[in-house]
Amino acid sequence: MKIFIIIFFFIFTSYSANFTSASLISKVEKKYNRFAKNRFVALNKLLKRLDNSNTKKKLEKVNDFFNAVKYGNDKDVYGRSDYWASPYEFLARDKGDCEDYVIAKFFALKQLGIPSSKMFLSYVRLKGKKEAHMVLSYFETPTSEPLILDSIRRIIFPASKRTDLKPIYNFNPNILNKGKKTTAHKKWDVVLKKIREKKI
């Protein structure tokens, strides 16, 4: 399967993906419960164990960790449609939709040293479904066949093996199309703001 990439001009943006600060964990426990706190502690331990692992293992373990979070649509979880949650919100609530899985995986892998330029938030259409779906696509090189990290599949497959997916377009938050922000970039800016504010 070919993934269609919109042509962008490259810009760099700095991120912070500190899932593990003591103040954040304390805030999560107070607002939710010790089970929510334990999810953050578990992620902290996982990222520490994976620090010196190869890319394949990092992709697989991060994919597995977040895929264990329950699915929940935006209306039920946040009371609005098409809400992009920060990784903190997603993990604290232990529920989210396809965009939330992808965003959380993106930041966890970035914290593990995976270059953000190799990761794309990919809009696809599932065979037999009308609604758009999002997966995380990992490109080892710009011309490599991407690996697909999907919330509805446990195993990571190359794109050509995912014949159930029809590509729509790829989005990388570090890249702008002719310097103009798309709707996705604007949503991403909101995600970054929530991360800076440690919103849960």
C-alpha cells in the first residue's frame, strides 16, 4: 500500500513529553485515583527499560502499552466531537479514540529518541467503514515503506500488508505546507498547549 504524502516545507519545533514528573503524577492521583497514577508509573518504567533498546522493540512495546487503553469516542469522553487529547488526558482517563492513541505513541516514541521527522499521523479509511481512522506511520527513511502502528491491530505491519486500509493523507506536526497551518496543525498547537499546561 502506498501512503500519499502531502508535500511540505520542513520546520523544526521543540517538544516536551515528560510523562513522569512527580508533580504530574501527584496531580493525576488527586484528580482521578491510584489506578490512574499507576498507569503513569508503569509508563515511566517502560520508557526507562526501553531507553537502550532498538527501534523495533521501542515501536512494538509502546504500541502494546497504549493499545491496552480502552476505546472511547470523543462525545462520551469529552462531550464534544473530534477532540485531540494530550497524552496526559488520554492516559489519566484510560480511554480515547484513534487520534489519542496516535498522539500518545508519537510523544512516547519521541521521548525514546525516535526522530519526529520519521513519524506521521496518517489518516486512512478502514475497509467497509465510512469514518476516517488515524494510525501512526513510521518511516525509517523518507522512501521506506512505512510501518503502521494501529490501535485496532496488536501487530505492527508494513503498509503493504494492511490491505484493509485506504490512505487519505499523512500529517507531520513539524512540517508546514507552504508555511500555512492546516486544521491538523491548529489542533496540534492545542495539544502542545495542553501538554505545557499539564492538563489532565
